[in-house]
Amino acid sequence: MKTKRKWISRVALSLGVLTMLGAAGAGTIDVAFAADQDISGNPVSDDTSDRKITIWKYEINSSAELGERGDGINPDPSKAPDLNGKKLMEGVKFEIIKVKAIGNKNLTDPLQQVENTDWEVDTNFTKMEAETDDKGMVSFEVSKLLAADKKKDADGIYLVREVPDSEGKYTYLDADGKRQKITKPMDPFFVHLPQTKRDDTGKLIYDVHVYPKNIVTNTELDKTVEGGKGFSIKAGNSFQWEATTKLPDGLYAIAPEDMTITNYVDPDDPTATPTDTHFNKDDEIYASYFRISDSISENLMLEDAEVYAIASDGSKVKLTNGTEYTVTLDGTTITNPNKVTDLTLGAAKGVVVSLTKAGMKKLGVDEDTHIQMVYKVKADKDYNGTISNKYTIDYLLPGGTPDDGTSDEPEYYNGGFDIKKTDKAGADLSGAIFHIALTEEDAEKGIFLASNGKSYKKDTDKFGTAQDPADDDATFLTSTSNASGEARFDGLELDWFTDSNGNGKQEPSIPSEATWDKTYDKDTDTGIHKRYWVVETTSPEGYELLKTPKEVIVTLDTHNNSDPELTVVNEPKTKLPFTGGTGTMLLIIIAIGAITIGTAAIAIDKKRRHA
């Protein structure tokens, strides 16, 4: 089993001070440092050497990159050592203060030794603040203001820590020069000046180099509908929303060494008070929680919700409810094998998925990059309008502060339109039946739209054989004019993007396939809309059929228009003449009567002869 040692972070999460060793051996280092780094072979602190603390701030992606604890050495003080593809962080703010022990207390770790109990601020030293430059470096020359022969006055113990900016946030500058949030400031640390050389305790380091690291993960949220940023289908048919999240490092980790994590919240009790928690080397460490929350529109029926882990190659594995995650629907836990279902309308449905420790471990061990929620839904068959949806995440990584994110908001579209049926005088006509087609050609051939969004041949004729939509559990879309002469079609699919590559799907990465404006402009024929062709298939009693398909442009607004989109005026049936002349009918009646009498007389005569 391979284990990815994911660690603590969201945008940037510090892990305390872990300084890296130089690549060269100890003997070689001593020779190089004699010229470049201020290291003295004299075990007695001198009066003339400048005292400095130089910080190099690293960005890494997982705990596997942490390296060993440092020793204050830098093989080349002009640059950061051992980058190996790691980035340096600009704009991280630090401060240093000088401290002194209270009584005989040992000062080794500010996480263990407490201010005013174990140590206090040395008020003879003025606090210094600065931020890392574009090389990720900041140097504090603590003896700079002292006389050339009084540098020894700067000797002592210093506390180094990150500080918030003017808005109270811990931040750094990304490659674009934008401020990004640091979820948890670096754990503070003590530094002795000068510091005893760790591998040669007879020497002193006057310029101590340290390499605190921030693990950086850019959590990304992407909400889609059927893979795009817009979607439309005949209302009443199922579709799905997808909520895809790039996972932060730190959901699951194996402790690389004995360590204390500050403000850790036990994942078995996410509401517990944060405490400083000790972990032994190789202990498993979990995030306190990771949740995905969504509110499904009151205009949608929720058929089910599923969770998938996505690997770096895009392959998906379905996670198991009750094992890798738990799910609640409007606050009620849904247990396996029950579906996450609410087929009612009129109220939103709150769905919250929480990863379990088993789920966090699976995602970490499998090195999955994303997690995806799939919500299977459908609107009422007559729904008109726009339905949008977004989701949120919230999580707490080990030792961090609560973090969250909100996705974008793709949309689902349906439209409808009205028909007015009258006679030539404007009187309302009832009883007219209409079908609709997707194209004018379909309309002319009697191929009409059904409730499943597909088209079928209505009658057998010279254009083809009739098809029954019932074979697909569907019915033809029809509308009959009422006593007010009104008919309408609702919940119709709309066109919302240009399918530039002809694959039938919107691809958000292609600029030419961006979602159209929601307002239709008839002058430029732009905006979300769709053309339908209306056919009158049954006329009111005493009236002629329309006979010609009529085009209607349906938009997001047509169902609300005060005037009908189509007015159909019927011609009355004409009174055709009777067949033949004026007296023909009377002659026919007389002839039929004569034939009847003659037939009866013959029958009577036959009976008499047989008698």
C-alpha cells in the first residue's frame, strides 16, 4: 500500500519550524561556511560579529517534502538551499522579540513554554517586523543599532513568529501578486544568538538560517449541470448537478516524527474545544471534518445523491454511504441502502455529506485529487424559468482554522408559450388540439414532440409509419384550447449555447460555447431561446384546420407575456352543394318504394302457388 503523507493546509498552513540540512557533508560544510556564513571557531561570544536571523519561507505540497529539522546552516547564504522544485513565498510577515527565561525555566519550544509563566519579553529590545522578499527571504539584523564593539549586547534568546497584516489576516503573495490567505500562522520558535553549531559544539553561528515551510493547497470548487455551466431539457425528465472539489492536502497524514499539533480538534467530536495534541511518529492524523453542503431548489425533485472519488487520471470510484461518508437530508441521516430522495416540490432540500475517517484515509492512500457529489433531480413537467444551484464546503485541517468555499452557480432553463384560438370575428374557439415539432420539416411530416423530449411520427402516411411514444413511456405533447380559446405549452427545452464542436454538450473550457445571455434580442436573434413549430391537428367543430405549421420563438420570458405568442384564426367550413339536380332525391325515393312493393308482390305470389 502506498501512502501519500498529506498534511495540514488549505491555502497555506504552516507546520512550525523544520529547517533543512545542507546537501554536503559536515567537513565540506565547515570549509564553505568559514568564508560565507558567519561561523566562529571560538566558543566564546565576541563583541564585534553581527547577530542575524535569516528566514527562508518555503511552499510545499505535502508532508513528504518536510525534510529533517534544521541546524541553522546554509551552504550558500545568498540563496535558499535544497529547493528541488519547491517554491519560495513572498510577502509573509514576521516579527521577532527578545525574551528571557523566568527563573530556571528552559526555553526550547514556545508551544510548550508559556509567556509570563516560563518566559517574559525583554523590554530592552525593540520588536522588529518585516516580510519576505520576492526570493522568499527576510533577514533580521538584531545587532544593527549597536556600537561596533557592543554587538554582544544582542546575545540572548529570540522568539520568531508570523504576524497578521493590517486586516488581521495571515497572508502571502502569489505569483500574480495577489494576497492569499494562510489558514494557520507558522508555529513560533525560539532562536539563540549566537547559536551553538549542532554538529560541532565548539563553534558558534552568528547568522542563523531557518526554513519554515507552508504547505499550500488550492482547493477549487466547480459546480456543473450535466457537465456544463447551463442545461435545458424537457421539464419532467431527469438530469444531474455535479459538485466537484479539488481536495486539500491534509485530510489524512502519517506523522513523520513525534510532534504536537496546536489547536487540534478530534474528528470523532468536531464540536470539541481545540487542544494541543501530541502525536507519535507514524500515528495517523485526520482532519477534524470535511463537509459538502447543497440546497436543492424548491422547484426540483431530488431523486438521489451519490459521492465519487476522482483519481488524477479522471477515473471515478463510487464511495459508500455509512463507510466513507455520512449524509443528511434536511437534518435527517440517510442510512445505506436508502436513497437520498425527496420528490416533493415547494421547499428546498438541504443535503450535507461528511467524510468519515475511513473516507479521508481512502482518499489519502489512493492519492485521489477530487471528490464529486452528483445530485439526480427533475423539475415538474410544466416548469418554466431558471433554476440555479451552488454548493459550499467547510473543513478543518489539523491545527488549522475553519475554512470554507463557495462554488459558482450554473443554471437550468425551461420556457413556455401561449396560443389564442379565435374565429374571424375574434370569438374564442374551444376544442382545437395542437401538437408541436422541433423543425418545420418535422411539422410538415407529422413528426411531433413527446414528453421525453424525443420526436415521433403521429400517423402512418406517405411520409412514414406511425410511432407510438408509449413504447418509451412517453406521450405526445398536446394542448387543447379551452372555452376562452387559450392553449399553452410549458416546460419546453431551450437552446442556451453554441455547440461549436458539434458534440451535443456544452464545454465550459471552450470560449465559443459560453452560455448565452438570458434576455433574448429578436433584432439580433441572440440570447437563450428555441424555435418550435405549431400544428393544429384537430379543429373545432365547424371550422377548417390551420393546415400550415406556425413558428414560435420560445424564451425564458414568453410564458409570462400578457399577449399570446401565436394567434390562430380558423375559417368556418363551407356549405357544399348536394349531389345531383333539384328533383333527383324525390325520384330516388319513389323508385325505392316501387322496388320494395314489387319485391313484396312477387313473394306473395310464390307463396300462393305453393299453397
